[in-house]
Amino acid sequence: MAISTACLNSSAFTLPSLTLISIASPAFLMDRISAVEGTVTRPQKVRIHYCRLQNQSLGLDVKINATSSGNGLMVLGDTVGYIHLITRNFTINTFRAYDRNVTLAQMSKELPFLVTIGEDEVGINPLIKVWNVDKEDRQGHPLCVRISRASLPNRAISTFCLSINNSLTFMAVGFLDGSILLYRGDIRRERTSKQKLLQEGKQSITGLAFRVTDKCTYLFVVTLISVEFYDVTHKDREVKPEYPDLGCKNSHSPHEIQKKKECDVSISQ
């Protein structure tokens, strides 16, 4: 797909073969929206919801699987494998990142690099791809600088969470069974990044996030019933305190969905 430029002159604007309707607006879009005559009276109160991506050539509705923002961009990843990069000026760069779908995306807050996880083939075969959004390949799309598999030893499990730190020296991938892979080193280069199974499957993970201080780097892990964190500053010396009284449910968690289905069945019976 070619790069497209679009302006917010109505509630819907067109992507190449896609129609993006009422897109969600983060804080950096407020000034641009308030500049559109007659659309906003109080910019600080603006909230525009994204509703639907439609593939006009196939006549199919396309769902958003992944969202992220950083470095002046908002990122949308959809169910047919496309990434949509949206700038402050509403310039839209749409390109195919995967042959099947995009499941996770994380944009660096400070550097022009986007990390995504998706699938190129049938089955559970998640691929990590790292994109330099400031450089272009021969097709004019962001340059892919790394491709590697996100897989656990001896089992095929889908990914569920993704987190990177600002300097791109740490990356964590959470799986549906509660396992966590930790990548240490420059995650833009596969050869300099080392992978470690930080945690075996247990409670379903609902969120991952890095916190960097002057001396330490922490990885916070949120499950349905607890908040845990690892001190990952030193290689092979990760420390994990735990606070069992805290937790965070996720309505999209596979465990929650399965519980709801079981509840619905028992009620119907």
C-alpha cells in the first residue's frame, strides 16, 4: 500500500482501501482538532472514539487488535496484518506488517522504533518485528530491522502482553499461560539481544511495564490477583517481591472470556 495523507475535515477520512471512522485522539492531537473550524469549542474536553476500519476492496470490517503511541505517532494494528501510523498532522502511513494479523504493538516514547507481534502463517507462530519508522525500504514503508520468533520452549502459546523500555535495551513478552520472556540487550539487533524465560506459566498476565530509575530497572507484572515486579538490573540475578492483595482484571483476558461463557451456559441450562 502506498503512503496516504489525510486531513480531519469530517468524522470519517479515507485510507488506501480502508476507511477510518472517528479515530481516538490522544493529547497530542488536541491542537490539531481545535484548529478545525466548528468542530471543537473546548479542546481539553475532546474525546473522539475510533469505531471501524473497513476494507473497501473486500467489503469486510477490520478490527483493531493493537494500539500504541510515542515519538509523535499513534499506532493502530488491525486484524488483516496492516499497521497505520498517524502523525500530529494527521498524515497516515499504512503498510502491511504481517500476512495474517497484528496482535501487539509498542511504540518507543523517545526513539523512532516500533515493536510489533503478529502472525505470517496459520497456527500459533507469533513473530516479533522491529521497525525503524524514520527509514524506508524499497517500497517506501518503514524499514524492518529485526524479525524473530516469540516462542516458549517445547510449546506453542499465543502472546498476550508486550513491553519495552525507552532505551530499547529491555523487552518483555507475556503469554496466555502466564509465562514471560525477557529480552536483554539492544532489541533492535537480534544478535546482541539475549532471551530468557523469566517466569513459567501460572496466573494469567493482564499487563507488563518497565520502570527505570537512576540505578535500577524494574519489570512490573500484573495478574488477575496480584501485582509483582522483578528487579532486572543485573543479568541472571532477577529479584521478585510480591504484593498478593493487589490485582487487575482484564475483560479481554481469555480466562475471563471462558468464565463468562461457562456462566452463560449454566444460566441457559
